[in-house]
Amino acid sequence: MKILSAATDCRTPGPLLALDRLLPVVNLALTEAGLTARDLDLIATISISPDRVAIDPAILGPRVGHPLQRAIGASRAYVFDMLDASLAKVMHAVDIFAHAQRYENVLIVRTDHCAGLDLQLGSDLHLPDGALAMACRPDGRSRFSSAALADLSPAVTLADRIVRDALDVKATMRFASPPDLAARYGAAMRIAISRLPATGRSFTESWFSPDANGPFSIGVDLRAALVDNYSGSAIAVSFDPFSPAADAVSLQCGAHHD
């Protein structure tokens, strides 16, 4: 998969819904890739925070994809929301599927707005609000690797049964993070990277500092690399609290890399 552009927003203040934060980021990523919303063949989204729930509150899901499709006018794009996954898993799955379908232009987004989520993650894991958009061109060449974090219970998200207002807490996310989680994740990350072909750059998430960009770190660093005209191979590594595991996927950066 070739990453054409990446844009993020991890710092905008205010009581925004996830879609409100995401829209300007998507528009910037499309503009910098030389694309319009009508060029998109596929929109894939990942989000934990439940801004929108189905009528039955037992069915929990952000459902970001179709509201985003309507908001930007991506009338040609297929849409799917991927829940309970890491960004690396999403990128690999999208690359293989989209290449098989001969899609040329793909938008991958991640957005979280945690006002509607009661986070019970322990003291070592931090999920900030943010938005990430990447314009991509699938080539079917990505490779995926995962290194499990042993003896950890997966994160669970439990829907609230009574939701009266759009700004109400809609769900609880629980993850019992041990005090050595950062070190264990670092070790798993190195294993996951070692299982992939040698690469020029590695881009990783930073979930373990309240001042960092959490799962949006990959987008921040990818954007900086692309602005500096980096063109070449790379690996993106992300944390999957629902496995739990360190996941890695091989990428290409830059529109002109063959």
C-alpha cells in the first residue's frame, strides 16, 4: 500500500463530535494527495468512541463511515467501519481487499472523541481525542505481522442501556493494563517488526504518555516524513488492546515510489 498523504488533529479543543474533528483532516489529506471525494473508491474507518449508537443500545458502534461519506460527497465510495482492531490490521486488510477489487483511491481514517466513553484503562494507557486521515493507493504488497502480549485480558467495551442525550456517556471501555505494559509492548513491537522484510522507516503509536498523541502518532510522523518528501519503504506498528498484541504492516510512502 502506498501512503500518498496523511493529516492529523490531536489538539483541537472544544466539545466536538468525532465527525466534526475529522472533516477538516480528511479534506486536507485529500487535497495534498491531489484527490477529491468523488475520486474515492473506498472509505475505511476505525474508531473506539461511540459518538453514534444504533437504536438498540446493545449494538454499539461509532458508525463513522457513512456519515463521513455523506458529509464529503464521496458518492462512488464503498464504506466499511472496522471495530476492535488496530490501525495496522486495518491498513493490511484494506490493501489486500482494495487491490483485489481494483480500487485505486482509498481513504483510511481513525477518529476518537472520548467524551462519550468512560475509559477504565489503568494508569499506563492513554487514549486522547484525535483524528487521522490517510489517502492511500492499494498495491496488494503489504505484509502483516503480529506479536501477542501474553497473559493479558482483552479490552472490552460495554454499552450503556440508557442514553438520553448526544453528549451522554454511551459506553465503558475496560482494559486492565499492568504496570510493565509499555516495556512488554516495546518487546512485542520489536518482534513484530523483525518478522517483516527490512525497511527504511518505522512509524509507531505512543499510548503510554498522557502528553503524546496515542494511536494518532503514526499519522503525525507519517505526515512529517511526507512533508520532507520521504519516498520509500516503511513499517507502521500499532497496539491492539482487543487482542492484545503489537501489530506491524509494511508500507510504501510517497506518490512516486515504485
